[in-house]
Amino acid sequence: MKSDELATKEGEIEKILSLAEELQEKNERYSTRISMFRVVELTTIFLGITISLLFFKVNEFDIVNFYGLLSVLVSIFIILASFIYTIEYIIVRNYIKRRRRDSRALYEIVEMLRELGEFQGKNEGWSELDRAQYRIRLSRFGIWDGDSDFPHRNFMRKSEGYK
């Protein structure tokens, strides 16, 4: 039995489509989490600026209080900077790596499904409407992420023989 025939057994394409849909959902969850953490970062920056301005506004501005105020502001800055660093480089970057990895896998699955759909469509005599429905179902998978126009550009160039 050929591998193409094995892959097009009843329900095999549905299993692969389910896997692609699962990866799509994971990518959407990763994007939501990334956005949420970016909002937390921006809120933290805003609160840090607000607190700094309030300290300057409330305290009398003289040289004695200036050094005490400066030490408090530097401490607040260090705490906020380490908080933002932790969010960005430990949490957000991890989600971005996962999303890119799953996006590459999703891209491969969608390409495989396109090939299998053509093969199965010919073997089972799909109508133009059936083929259109299948293509529409495949086109709804987001194989691009928000970080670039086409994150798999380098991957595609390597697989297509480009430099």
C-alpha cells in the first residue's frame, strides 16, 4: 500500500485537520498571553512614571530631601526594571518561541493537507464545491504570527532551495 493511500484512509485527513486546529488554538492562546503580559509591562512603566512624578510633586525640592528622594526613585526604578525584565525575557520570550515552533508545525501540516486534499479529491471525484470548501477550511489557519509579515520566510527559502 502506498503512503499516499495510507494517508487518505477514511478519517486520516480529519485527524490531521484536528491536529492543525489544535495548534491554531494554541497559537491564539499564546498570542493572547503575550498581549496580556505586554499590557502588564506598559502598565508597570506608566505606574513607575506616575509614582516618580508624585514623589517630586509631594516633596519639597531642597538638597537634603533630594538625595533621599533620589535613592527612593532609583530603588523603584530597579524594582520595576527587574519586574519588566522578568516578564519580557523569561515569560514573553518563552511564549514567542512556543508560538513560532507551533506556527512552523502548523505550516507544515497545512502544506501536507493541501497535497493530500488534491490527491484525495482526484481519487474520490470531489466536485468543485467540495474542493472549494476544503481550500476554505485550510485557508483559515493562521500560519503567520504577529512578529513579522511571514515568519517562515527563512524556513521557506531553505526548503525551496533559496539562499
